[in-house]
Amino acid sequence: MQFSTTRQKQSKRQINWLGVILLNIFIAQLVFSIVQRLREQPLDPRSVYKRYVNPLMLKMAGRRAVPQAIIHHVGRKSGQSRVTPVAVAPIEHGFAIPLAYGPNTDWCRNILASGSCTLQWHGATYNLVDPEIIEASAVITEFVPVQQVIFRMLKIEQVLKMQLSTNPVHYTNIHS
């Protein structure tokens, strides 16, 4: 008896066809406008990373089990604090950060201008100083094999090398 009552309730539900049609029209317009914008302005990988990938990576990077790190730096023009997720490898007395888009990225230019930054990696925080751009081939073996393969595929030629500072770390808002 209960089975038939449930079945009767289900059969009384009707599909709101007007809502379905309006939703499909909205989705079609959205897709059409995106395609039009892509035709006018080709998709720039940097802007995709900056807008979508970096915010997601910032939620995970810097923690103990995650290979990516977070760099805290100061804007060279604005003077505002900035954070950027990056891949890193520990090297003797410091870290190496691959420059996938070359040394002209904002975060790299900010660090070169200030001469220092703070790095969160594997749950620890490090003050880094003396930034120097070097050839990737000099330190590629310091990266884990998976990263080495990715760097070769992306044809990364330069790395930002930084030394550990002897000054204590001032940044305290660390998530682990």
C-alpha cells in the first residue's frame, strides 16, 4: 500500500519545461559570449593561472604533504603584501624556484627589487635573501624526478636561486 502512495506522489511531479528551456538558453548565451571573447582575445595561460589556478593552489601550497610552496613578497610599485604559489626545490643553503614564464613575472620582479621574501614550504617558514637568476641546468637535479620531467616539457631555462637568511622569520600566519 505504501509503495503505491509513493509512486502516486512521484507521478504527480511535472517537469518545468519553461525553466529547462530558459536555463538552456542562458547556458547557450554564456557559451556563445565566451567563444566570442576567445576569438577577440586569445586565451593567455598566465591570466588563467592568475585568476583560477593560483587561488586554488594557495589553499593547499605550503603544507607538509604538498610539494608546492607559497612565496610572500612585497609589490615593488604598490608596497602591498602579495602571495604566490610556486614549485621549489631545496638546494644547499637555500631554495631554487623555476621560472616557467621567465624572470619578467610580477612576483619575480618584486623579489629581485626587494632582495628578499618569505617562503612557506612543508609546514615551515623561511626567510630568503640574495635572489639570483641562474640557468635551470645548474640545479635541475635538485628537483624530484616528476618535476624534472615537467620542467623539461615546459622548457624552463631559468631558476630563481635564493639563500636562507640568518634573520628570524617574522611571518606568523602559517597553515599546516
